[in-house]
Amino acid sequence: MEKLIEKLKELLRNPSLGGLLQFIKFGLVGVSNTLISYSIEMLCYYVLFAASPMQESVKIFVTSLIAFIISVTNSYYWNNRFVFKSGAKLKVREHLGRYLRTVVCYGLTGMLLAPVMKMWLSGIGVPYWLASMGTLIVTIPLNFVMNKFWAFK
């Protein structure tokens, strides 16, 4: 068993697998972040705002906004520490710049694209929980590309 673990470590240290390993790490962060975001969104939509007199589109936007703020902060923390780590200690200004670029990346997909897709899917009769999951097929890969090549470049 020890030999197998050593071989696996050796394989993962291979420089040619760096991009693949980074993508896998981003995926792990993404899965946990998606679960957090989705849980917060469902809690807000079905519990906090269940009896709210808000219009459906406003309710969708507000729940998306709350989930966005929490999830983008969580994503930045783990992507900075675990996925795109530079190895050097960053100054506060550098962290702020990366965080703001991360907010822009997730803002484009999470606050513009996803709510529009959810409203459209809900409008054609797709249950909200399924519409919310469906948007992830588009937003997750798009976020990886934007974070890798812009926010954490």
C-alpha cells in the first residue's frame, strides 16, 4: 500500500500533469462551493422567503445575491490557498485585486447569466430547483477558465 501511495505522489508531482491536477483541485473547490451556494439558495428561497410577497423574479434575484456573496468569498479563499497558490505571500492590495477579479468572474456568471437562465427555465415550467442545477452546466466551466487565465493569472 505504501508503494502505491508513493507512486501516486510521484505521478502527481509530474510537471506535465500540473494543469490536470489544478483542474481537479478547482473541481473539488467547485463541488464544495456549489453545495454551499446551492444550500444557501434553497434555504433562502424555500424557507426565508417562502411566505414573502416578493415577485418571483425579485425572490430569485435576492436568493441568488445572498448565495453569491457567501460563495464567491468561499471560492476566493480556497482557490487562493489550494488551487492557484503562487507560493509567495501576497500583499493586501494584491489580495484585493484578485478578490475583485474573482467577484467579476463569478458576477458575470452568477449574477447575470445564472439568474437569467433560471428565470427563463422557470418560465417554461422547469421546477426552480432543477433550473438552478441546470445553470451549473454552463457556469462552472466558464468560471474555471476566467479564474485560471484572468483572476489568478
